[in-house]
Amino acid sequence: MSNNTMKTLFTSLRNKQTGIAVIAVILFISVLSAVLFVGTKKTVALTVNGKQQEIHTHADTVRDLLSEQNVQFSDADLVVPSLNTSIENGIAVEWEQAKKMTITVDGEEQTIHTTSDQVSEVLAEAKINVTEHDKLLPELNAKVGSDSNINIEKAFQVTLIDGVNEKKIWSTSTTVADFLNQQAIKMNELDRVEQRMEDVLIPNAVIQVVRIEKVTDVVEATTNFAVETRKDKDLLKGKEKVVQEGKKGLIKRTYETISKNGKPALRILKSEKVVNVPTKKVIAVGTKVITASVSRGATSSKDTTSPATVKAKTSTSNSSAAPSGGKEFYVSATAYTAHCNGCSGITATGINLRSNPELKVIAVDPSVIPLGSKVWVEGYGYAVAGDTGGAIKGMKIDLFMPNTDQAFGFGRKQVRVKVLN
């Protein structure tokens, strides 16, 4: 082999060795760089929508990390820690995508994006207040997911007047009928509601239930009797006598009473039945007027319609002589005139003493000497029992005198009396 050939061969071999060495150096540097690159990555615990994974990254911030992982995030999403937080080895990053929710309040809708999963948290985030009286679906402690709907009916106050009872009630009812059903108001066939059942219920409305009741009453009542007066020619004028006692009747009435809210509003007479017919009272009124004419030795009398008179035509001696027969007894006697204080001059039997001062009349107790009787009085003579007096009780009589002097002059005496008829 020539020298040139050997030289060429040596040169070629040396060039190959050099190339291999270069390649080895480049490979070493590459491997070293790769090792150094991997070794400088930070380990991050990344949770995406509840699923956790371990990530090695050179990202500087949480924002860079999420972008590196192709996570499309929005301001409504949950990112913990915040997007501008620096990435450190071992850090835990959580991202949860916001859910779309529809909230309807009294028919008006609004849409929000939230990561909250409980109704109460969603409403708080939406700044919507609910009270214990509001109607809420689903309930406050219920869980919600994406595209969930929350419906709220806000309660308002309504005044319920049930009969005489009044109270304020929170309600979410839509109509009067719905409200009454919600309040479990029971009504009978006669009860009524002042508002129409189909009327829309509005805040501060007044719903009035009128309670109607019908009651049948049976009432017994007495009826007064009539009074009939009859003239009686055998009874002294001015005197009355009950011929027949009156008796009240009895009637039974059936009423239907309609009460409105416990107070009687209408009373209707349905029937009337007479149980006992009343008996009329009959009273006899006397028309008899006595005229007594007394003469010497006479004991006769007759009835007439003219004023009673007693004609004293007998002499003193004859007046003093007691007649035969008749009922005899002694009484205490006084005297009076037609012009005494409080006297009218008209006797109990209708005799006008002032017009007839010459008459012989005595006032008596009718239970001792019957009115209208002819009498003889010792020292006074024949007379008629034609008057009464408040003080003339029992065995007492009062003699009529023409004037005051004679009455005072008589005084008080014990005298003998004979009742002739």
C-alpha cells in the first residue's frame, strides 16, 4: 500500500472520529439541556371542574397555567388562587366553570352565571332577598346544577275579614278563590264573599266573607182582651161592677231570623196560630139616680132620672119620733156641708148638694149602710144614704147640713139609726 493511500486512509479515519466526537458533544449538550429544562419545571396540583391532576409547568402565573392547559375561563368562573398569583412548586390551583342559572321573581326573569351550587348561595350572589312568607322553588337548602331555574313568588299582605274576625295574612295567591282555598276557608250555602272569586289578588286587598245564618224561632205571646161597658139601670150612677172578668189570649208565631255575621239582619213572620182566644171583660156602669121623698109618716121611695131629693116636710117632733121596723143600731155622727175644703158638692151617687141645700143626705160606709138606702137618724130625721167619705169607716156617719154654722154646731154625737130598706 502506498504512502498516499495510507495517508488518505488515516485522514479519513481521523475525520470520522472527529465527527463522532462532535455528535457526542452535541448529544450530551442536548440531553443536559433537556434534563436541566425538565428539572426546572414546577409541580402544580390543578383541579378542573372537580377533577384533580398533577401538572409540571414553567408558567409564571395562574393565568399562564390555565392558558397553557387550554382552559377557557371567564370572570364568573371560580379560580383559586387568583389569576395573577405566581406559580410556585407544589401550589394547588382550582378552576370551576360558572353555571348558567335563571331566576324568576314574580314572572320577571334574570340570568346569572355562578359557581354556587346551593339555592341560598345563588340568591345571595344575585342579591335577592326572600322572606319566610315567599314561595320558593326549589327550597333554600336545595342543590342546583347548570341550567337550573329558581322561581320566587313574593308574598304580600292581605286583610281577611271572616264574619266578625279580622286578621292580616301574608299570601302569594293569584286570585280570591285561590286565597280562600289556601286559607282553608269553609263556606256554607248561604255564606258569600263580597269580592268576585275570579278577581286578581293584589297587595293590601281586603277579602270579606259574610256569614249568613237562618234560624227558625217559635214565640208565644199573650194578646190583650177587649173591655166592654154596659149601662145598668139597677146600679147607682157612678158605680161600676165587673160582670165578666177578662182573660188574655195566647198566640203562637213562627219567625225565620236571618243573621249576618252573628247579628240579626231580617226577621220574617212565617206563620201565626191562635192557641187561646181572649175573653173580653164586661163592666156594668150604673145609671140609677135616687129620688127620695120623705113626708110625715111616709116610708116610700121611688127611682127616677132626676137628682135625688129629700123633702123634709115633717115637724121637729115627728122627725124625732123613730119609725117602726127597720134595722136599728147606734153610730158616731158628725156633720159636713157642700162647701167644705176639697168638697165638690156632688155626692158619690151624683146628688148636687150645692144646688139642693134642703136635702137630707148622709155619708155612710157602704159595707155598713148600703148606698141608696132610706134611713132615719135620731135628731136628724128621714134621709137617704147618698154619699161616702174618706173618714167614714165602720159605725160612723156624716150628716149633710145646709151651712157651716149648723155643721159646726152639730159636733160629734152618738145617735140611733134605723135602715128602713
